Amino acid sequence: MKTFNLKSVLILLAGFFLTVISYAQTSNLESIKKASNGLKFRPIGPAVMGGRVADIAVNPKNPSNWYVAVGSGGVWKTTNSGTTWQPVFDHEGSYSIGTVVIDPVNPNIVWVGTGENVSGRHVGWGDGVYKSTNAGKSWQNMGLKDSEHIGKILIDPRDNQTIYVAAEGPLWSSGGQRGLYKSEDGGNSWTLALAIDANTGVTDVEFDPSNPDVLYAAAYERRRKTWSLLSGGPNS
């Protein structure tokens, strides 16, 4: 009889603890669920007048500082993780932006490639590459004005004087400055590192993560006319 009673007590205790554990787990899951409900994606700006977002750059040394490149609305900056925004490119030569990048060595240096890199009739063209050395307070045009549409700017992580620019080139005409351009003096001069043809530019470029001496470039052949669009031609 004593053995039976001991077993009964053990069974009751086990059931009690399992109930407590189950309740705790359920309560914990409910708490997590309630907390995650507050983490839904929501618009934080720039506001509607900003239009399409083409690129975002986050300061690696201060994650509260972001730059947002807007396809048809300039460049915007936040210093408080998106709570407030300031336009920082309104006085420059182009409102159409393709890319923005922060120097990995000196975050006060910011590069902007103008001319959104899309092929619609709506798209505006740019006037080259810009550089700021004071965190967006002022800008200097560094050339490649005939590129019109820039898809990517890449900075060598070992040497921030070495810059690569993926230039798609004009949308409505052949020629212009298109291909992969390289600077070894911080943008003061440029050489054409990769050229394909008069209608094919470079739309993207990236380092091999294991060896920055190796680069991969994506080419895109396109040509828009009033009545048609050649997109993804044979040299893409």
C-alpha cells in the first residue's frame, strides 16, 4: 500500500511540474508573440515625395546614420535610425540617384552615383559621380558626367583611394561613358577598366569576398527608343 501511495504522489508531482513547464512555455511564447507584433515593417521615410528607393548605405561605425538614394528624389540622411530625415543633395546637378556608398575607412566620405539605373521611360538621367568628405554637408562632382546612369560604386576595402564605378551609360542613345571605370586617386581621374560596346554598360560589380583582387562585373545591353526597348541584348 505504501508503494502504491508513493507512486501516486510521484505521478501527481510529475503532472504538476509538466503543467507548470507547459504553462511557462506557453506564456513565454505569448510574450514573444506580443513583442514581435510591435516589430512589423512600417514606413519610416523619407515621406511619399521621396519616391522609389534605389539604394541605402549604413554607417558601419555608427548604425544610426543612414543615407538613402532615391530614384527621383535626391539623397536623404538620418542620424537617428529613421526618426527624422534631411535632404542633403538638393543643390546638386541631378535629382535622379542610382547608388550611394559610405567609405569603409572614413565614414565622413560618401559617394553618390547619379542617374537611376532602370530602363523605364520615366527615369531621369544623372551627371556623374559625386563625393562628400564631410558626411553629406557638401559635394564635389568627380566626373563621368556622360555615364548618365550609375548602378554601383565599389571601394577597395584595403585602399579607399581605389574606386570602381559600374556605369550603365545613356538609355536613349548609344555611346557615352559606359562600362567599368576605375580610379586609383580617390576619384580625381578615371580609366576604363572594362568596355564592351556602344550599347552595353556595366550594371553591377562586386569583389570576391575571399580575394579583393578578383572582381565580378555584370553587363547589360539596352537601348530605349520612343516606340521600343532593347533589353537584355546578346552582350548582356
